[in-house]
Amino acid sequence: MDFRLEFDPPALKQKIDHDDRIMLVGSCFTEHVFNYLVASKFCALQNPNGILFNPVSIANALNRYINHTLISPSELFERDGLWHHWDFHSNLSCTSKEESLLRMNETITLANDFLKNAQWLIITLGSAFVYEVADSQVVANCHKMPASHFTKRMLEPEEIISTYNTTIAQIKQFNLNSTLFSP
């Protein structure tokens, strides 16, 4: 019995060049690819929000970068002495609300500037499961809140496709000078 799928994708028509800017967003796999790229002297930016596993959170982050939508103080919440945001990894959480806000908004600005001129965007999806808070908001990080605080569900393929059709169209419009998503 063969317990793996053999997949031999064709080579890309366009190769990544050392002068290219590469943005990586998504699961922890992006960190491994990023480390390889940086060690090979490529210009890359990875996971400005921290590691993101589900397709909705990744798309939400990309949309926030494109629209340069900064975090407002009312979006933060305190847990165990740290100020968090549902869309950010806890490595950006701080004991001061102002410091958390500053760090998160700096990453949004950095990502906006980088993505505006990136030639490549690598997205790694981790899971089709999402966790939603009471108002059906998909969260990227549960910040060690009790499981009872969330509803877990699996995204339907149509949800993912629809979300990414919209996000890809926005990225194409935002980054007119790049080859992102070109055939």
C-alpha cells in the first residue's frame, strides 16, 4: 500500500531572483522557508502578525496589510497581565496596552510597505478548522482562553475559495507593479 500522494508540480515559468522581495504568511512552515531564504541572502518578510494557521485569519491579515487598517485600543483585551488581539500571535502582546498597540500597528505598517512592492507572496495554510468567539469572529490565536469561550468549526471549501478569490483580487489591485498571482 502507498500511504502518500506523489505530486510533481511543474517548474515555475518565472524564477525567484535575489533582487525580489518575498513575503511569507501563514503556518509555522513559513518560518522554515523564511530561514532558508534569509540564509540564502533573499529579501523576505515573514508572518508580521505571528504564525497564522487558518485560511480566514491569513486572509484577514492580508486585507489589514493592504488597507493599512491599524488596530484601535478598543480591539485589545487583557488576559493574565498581557494585552492581546485576536488576530495576532501572543509574541506581540505586552504588559502595556499602549506598547501592544504600538507593536501591532508597526507590523501592519511594515507589512503594508513590504507587500506594496513584493514580487512574491507565499501563503502556507495550516488547518481548515477555525475558532470563533461569541460574535462569530474567527480568531487567529486563542491566547490560552478557556475552550468554552470559542466555537470550533471546519471551513467549507467554498468559504475558503470565496475568501481567497476576494483577497487575491485585492492584492492584485494593491500591488500593480508586481508579478503576484500572474499566470
